[in-house]
Amino acid sequence: MSAQSAVGHTAAPLDADSTRARIRALVVSQGPIDASRLAAELDVTPAGVRRHLQALVAAGEIAERAVPVTGPRGRGRPPREYVATTGAQEHLPDASAELAVEALDFIASALGEPGVTQFADDRLAELEERYRPLVENPGSDVAARAVALAGALAADGYAASARRPPG
């Protein structure tokens, strides 16, 4: 059977949706990120990654932006990087927000607003205690502490990452 369907359209590879979902997830968690880094992470050709990136840009799920070049630019495509838009969030599996709202509604109905406030205060204190050693390490710089905190949060199931801001 050929890659052409009966109506003349090229059939998409069987794993196109899963590859696109993996690219979307990496852009969300590691963006801004360029096509070559995505290709290396996923063991996919850069051309294949670019095809998926263009589809995600067209769908409004990610945005493409030029990377400032500080020195002489070599041959090839101008450097581009990709960042997630709010549209990408809709495709990520996450039922936790709904569960959290239901839990807070229950606490509010059972204990009133003071119960919700107490829950939030207790949770914040617990998180501060848990992660304080990572951010108060006097032997590391701010960037290293931010990376350590983001890593610990990600390991605990939060969508967290750290990267240097421009400039």
C-alpha cells in the first residue's frame, strides 16, 4: 500500500500524533527550545521536528521567535526557538485542577473560608520547609538554587523548569 490515500493526500505517519504530543510537552516544559535540541531529545530528524513545529504553530499551540545572533551568522536557517502558548496547555493531561477545586469547595462547605485559608497556609508552610534547604544553600549561586528548586518541584509532579532570562 502506498503512502498516498485514495484522494491523493499523503498519509501521516502512524506516530505523528504521539510525536507531536511529545514535541508539545517538551516545548511546554523546556521552552524556549530550538528544533535541533528537540530533534536530539526525541531522536527524530530536524526536518521531521520542523514539520510538527509548523503544525503546532499553525494550531496556535506554540509560538516561533527569532533568536538574537550576537556574532557572525553561519550558513543555514536563521536560528528560531519555540515557546508554548496557552493553547498548548489544553492538550496536556491534567485532572488535578478539577480535583483541587472540588477539594477546596468541600473544605469551604465543611469549615468555611477560614478552613480554606488554614489549608493554604499549612500547605505553603509545608512546601517552604521542604524546599528551603535547596534555596538557602549558601555555597551555590542563585541560578544553581533555581535549577535545584525546579528539579525538586518537577520530581514532585509540578510543571517546573528554570532557565536564564535574556540579558
